[in-house]
Amino acid sequence: MQLNVVRDEIPDDYSLLESGLGLDSILIAELIARIEDRFGLQLDDRVLEAELFNNLSLLAGFVAQERLATSRNSQSQVTKC
């Protein structure tokens, strides 16, 4: 994913959509795929809600919740075995 911005210069409350970084639907799909690969998540259609992409803080919070839920589900599967 190629963006013409310096990562450290993007504030946490900066929009990822048109009013900020200007990510279009293709770049959003690529970002979702990268998040899934990087964090071992399988995201459902909830991730397509535009509110998640209003800023980095919202997206990071969602990813953190999904990681925690995935971790809890994995642990409960191990406990059941």
C-alpha cells in the first residue's frame, strides 16, 4: 500500500477517508486484508462500516477488540478439549 505521507505525521484522529488520507474502496479493502494477515484475524462485514475508518483510533480500537475476542475464543477451544 503506497501512500504519499509520512507515517509519524498522521495524527490518531486523522480520517482515513476522503476528508483525510483519501483512501478509496480498493485501498480500504487492501488495508482490511493487511490487518487480517498481520493480526491473524478474519473480519466480517462489520468492518465495512465507514465509522471504523473515520480515524486511526477507532480502527485501532476495533482491531484490539477483535484480537481480544479471537484470543478468548482460542483459549476456550483449548479448555474444551
